[in-house]
Amino acid sequence: MKVTLSALDTSESSFTPLVVIELAQDVKEETKEWLKNRIIAKKKDGDNNDDFLTMAECQFIIKHELENLRAKDEKMIPGYPQAKLYPGKSLLRRLLTSGIVIQVFPLHDSEALKKLEDTWYTRFALKYQPIDSIRGYFGETIALYFGFLEYFTFALIPMAVIGLPYYLFVWEDYDKYVIFASFNLIWSTVILELWKRGCANMTYRWGTLLMKRKFEEPRPGFHGVLGINSITGKEEPLYPSYKRQLRIYLVSLPFVCLCLYFSLYVMMIYFDMEVWALGLHENSGSEWTSVLLYVPSIIYAIVIEIMNRLYRYAAEFLTSWENHRLESAYQNHLILKVLVFNFLNCFASLFYIAFVLKDMKLLRQSLATLLITSQILNQIMESFLPYWLQRKHGVRVKRKVQALKADIDATLYEQVILEKEMGTYLGTFDDYLELFLQFGYVSLFSCVYPLAAAFAVLNNFTEVNSDALKMCRVFKRPFSEPSANIGVWQLAFETMSVISVVTNCALIGMSPQVNAVFPESKADLILIVVAVEQMKLVTENLKEEPMESGKEKAT
């Protein structure tokens, strides 16, 4: 059968397709015509700026225009009376939820992608990533993630270099961790301050450093009665904020608390399993039962990963249901929900072992098992499994296209068919979350397991290449998003840094060496160290305030 690509027909030989809108097979002609007219109506006349904007920026503009197509006086989608509309409703969202539009995605630029791959990950060598090239192809948000991943990996190297001999020479003495904990105090604070400077340098070079979010457009999922925004004067959906607050405090907050309680309940089951395994080993003393000692921690690590993923789906549903106007507000509330649960779910058992049981041997064993198991599971679920599935799909697509080559020039057709079946990259949320938890494992309790930083470095070197492969070959090309920094994740890492300061101070105060030097004033010592460190944090913040005010004046 002859295959037609009418959407790709053009009289211009220089035509470059940017974004694909996949419609359902049985979409009615009147619906297609209506959608085309609504999109064309948004188009503005202008100069040919092919060299002025990157392909990623052009795709971002198209996405912005599509997302801001909203119903005015239409009551339904033409040809589909069951797909109701009301003033202010996002047309693209209604088309997607009604199954009329299957998906919208930007196409890869094969030539530019090949050049990027050659300088990024095809040659496995220890080198800096081409961050500016990544920004030009994928946009600032993804470039900042890879920049932070690279920076964080190199920042871990001093911890790994110090931790390796410390681990080898003090292996059997679990209490000699004071020096390493003291280094942790400084390291966890300094690396974040240095990153802020490096991040500002990058975004200044890209022209997004002073980008403002004050007049951010409403997100596509936001719904309400169409009205006039009193600040911007634009026509957009309006939704009472008290309704959103009621949803947050009467539904979302109790649900999160219930999930936290369930996480603690699972933790206590884990400790019962540890007691059972330890009792079995003490009674038999065989090599088999010594291996069995690690089984409860491995099972618990797997359960933690499952619970984190299930909770993520629930958190996304609740945050969407809260109906936040801005994408930044949606992300902030989602990140807060997920971070609170993940922090308790991943670290509560370690705090319990350290400060309630005070068992440093068990703390080392649990930390090592949780860290290594989570890294293995993340590599399998996020990289190897999607890559394997995509390779299988690619073979099927090529066979299908071979049968069509007698009828059409299938180069572009093959690309569209191949990319539309690729997985969708859901953003940097999971990637930052993985680094956040890794930072917690290293900064909180690595003083009792100094190899934690070394394992993190090894994982991140493979993560750089696997994430690059994932972006280029496994997932569809994501729409670019301009960014001035890593957003609320900076605050999340700084909060973890403060918690690590308090935790390491407490561990230092519990150590036999400190108790021997200060037998009567352990609590006073902890308070003094914490106070000094917090004064340091405040001083750093005060140093940055004049810089920020200077930037404001410059604008």
C-alpha cells in the first residue's frame, strides 16, 4: 500500500521538521482542519531567524505556543461532541486526554546528534563533558544536570582518596572515625558553595543567569474559569487559591503522613529480620549464616526502591490534583513531597542504628548494602533495561521500513516511526533525586564506611556515559527548557548539608576518643561545633547577598 506523508510535503527544499504531532488513526478531517487553523492562528509573521535560534530553542517556542492554545467560545472539539471544552481549558491537554492526539515530541537532528555523541560518550575516556554543546542541543536544564553530575563526581574524588586508606588501615576499629567525620563537615558545605559559583558562570555565559520567573505562563494542566490576570492583564484560567490550600492540607498532607508511618513500620520489620538473622548466625556460626546476615539489608534496600517508585506515582497524582498555576510551583510541591518520603524511607534506619542502637558495625553493613544495592538497581532500571528494549524495537522498525522503501523515500519516515516508539524522558527529577540520595549516603554516615565515596565515584563515571546514551539513543528528544540554576534542588542539597553537619557532630560527640578527652562535656562540645558551623553557613549566605543585590542593580 502506498504510504503518504502529506504532513511532510513542502515546496521548500530547506524544510526541517522540528516537532511531530501524532494523531490517532481515525481522527476526523474536520478535527484536523480545526486544529491546524488554531495552530496557524498563533503564528506570527517575522524574519527568517534560522541562524539566530538553535533548533532546541525553536522547538521550545513551538511547545510554548501549543501549550498556550486555550478554548475560548468552543463547547467541544469539532467532530468529537464527547470531548467537552470550557473557556480557558488547554486544547492540547484535552486532545491528549481524549485520545485524539497521541503525543507531541521534537525530532532529533541526526547530523548534530552524531557530532555531539562523538565528543560526549562514544569514546570512553576520562575527560570533561561538552557542556556547551549539550546546552545547544538539549537546552539549559539538561546541560545544568550534566554539569552538576560532572562537578559532583569530581568533588567526590577527595573523599574517595582519603576514604580508601582510612578504610584499609582502620577496618576493624569502627570507632576511629573522628578525623573523617571532621573532613565531612567541611566537604559537604564547601562543595555546594563552589557549585553555585560554577553554575552562575555557566548560566551567565548562556544568557540565562538573570532570567526571571515572575511572569511564568500557566502550566498546561492548570484549569479554572477563563478571566483576566490582574497582574499581567492577560486572559488565562483563574482558580481560587483557598481551594488549593484545602486540597493540600486536608488531603495531601494526611496522605504523606500516612505514607511516612507505613515507611517506619516497614523499617521495624527490617530490624526484626536483622535480629532473626543475627540469632541464627550466633546459634550455628557457619559460613552460610554469615552470608545470611546481609540478606535482610538487601531485601530492605529492594523494598525501599519499590516503595519510592510507588510513592512517586501517588505524589505526582496528588500534586496534579492540587491544580497549581505555575510549573515551578508544581515542581516545588512535588519535590517536597518526594524528598520528605525518600529521606525518611532511605535514612531513617541508619539514624536509628546510629543513635538508638549505637551499633557502628551494623551501621557500616547497612550503609554499604543500601548504597550498593540502590546503585545497581538504578543502573538496571534507568539505563540497561530501556536501552535493551529500544534496541529490540529498532530492529523491528528497520524491518518494517525495508518493506516500504519501494514506495517512498523512507529516511524521514523511518526516523519518525522509530522515535515515536521511543520512551519519553520525564525530566531531570529522578536523576537529581538519585544524586541527592547519594549525597546523603556519603555526607551523613560515610565516616563509618569510608568506601561510600569511592563507590559513588565509580557509579557516577558510568552514570555520565549511561545517561548520555539514554538521552541520545534510548529516549525521544525532550523539549528544551531555559534555566538559571538547578532550582529547588540547590535548596534540597543545602538542607542535606546542614543535616549532615549536625549528624557528623553528633557522631563525633559519641566517639570514644572525644569522650576520653571531654569526659564531662560531650553535649557542650556538640553544641559548640554545631554553632561554629552554622555561623560559617550564615557568613557564606551574607557574602552572597551583596552579589545578588549587585546583579539586581545591573538589570
